[in-house]
Amino acid sequence: MDDWESLRAPLDAVREGQADEESITKAVDAAELVASAAGEPPAELPHAAREWVETHGVPPDDLVELAVRSMKQIANENEWWRERTNDLRFRLGDIAAP
């Protein structure tokens, strides 16, 4: 993923109904970069992701909102994804809250 716009594609794909494993995984990865760049990284952020975050700064607000909506949709796919994205959804919610 090269820039903020490249993160939109996998998030939009999920919002448009692409619920296959690959699409969901790409969307979760994109949302993790959004959350991390906004100051809410996971406990262990991989080195490559950390470098990406440090290079790109703070994400646009509309991208954070898209990530929130996408992760909510993914969580509704099944219990496994709900549990897998629980921490991420919590961190994104902290960012999006006024």
C-alpha cells in the first residue's frame, strides 16, 4: 500500500460486499495502518507497518470513518472475524470519537 488512497480500495471493497477471505484480510490490514497512523497501534506493530506509519503521518478523517464502517461490517460476517477485529474496532472507535 503506497498512500492513503491505496488504503481506500480494500476498505471500499468490503463496504461494497466483497466478503471473501482475501478481501477481508486486505481491509483489516488497511484499517490497522489507519489506526496505527492515527495514534492507536496494536501492541505489536510489525516493522514494515511502523515504517509506513512513520512515513505517512496522520490519516484523513474520512478514511478513519471508512475504516470504522468497514470493520463493523467485517465483524458482522461471523464470530471469528468479530473476535479478530475486536481490539482494532475499539482502537478505531477511540480515534473517531469526538
